[in-house]
Amino acid sequence: MKLYRYLTGKDDVNFCARVTKALNEGYELYGAPTMTFNGTDVIVGQAIVKEVEDETAVPQGLKKALSALD
């Protein structure tokens, strides 16, 4: 199963730390980052994906959301 996440936030060290943490947890960057300006700050987004073999590795909230689609 492939997991997908889209991280967003203010373009700062905290956002970089969140992406770095996800990469170290086995996620890979997916596509180019996005950027916008909200009038005060640059807001960035980055899609990430991770392949998991065991569905027990799927976060509980995502499992619940997926089951609601059935």
C-alpha cells in the first residue's frame, strides 16, 4: 500500500524539520514543492509518499478515512 501525505506550512525551519523527519521515516518527495504568499508569509507545500507492505503501518486516522470511502 502506498501512503500519501501533503505537508504545508510557513516557509521556515519548522517546515524543513517536518519534511526532514518524514524523509527519515521512509517517505519520499513526490513532485515539486508548491509556494504561495498569504500577504505576510510564504506558505509552502510538499507531497510525500511511502510504500508500506504491512497495513498495520497505516496511521489510524487514515485507516478510518479509507474505510469511510468503501
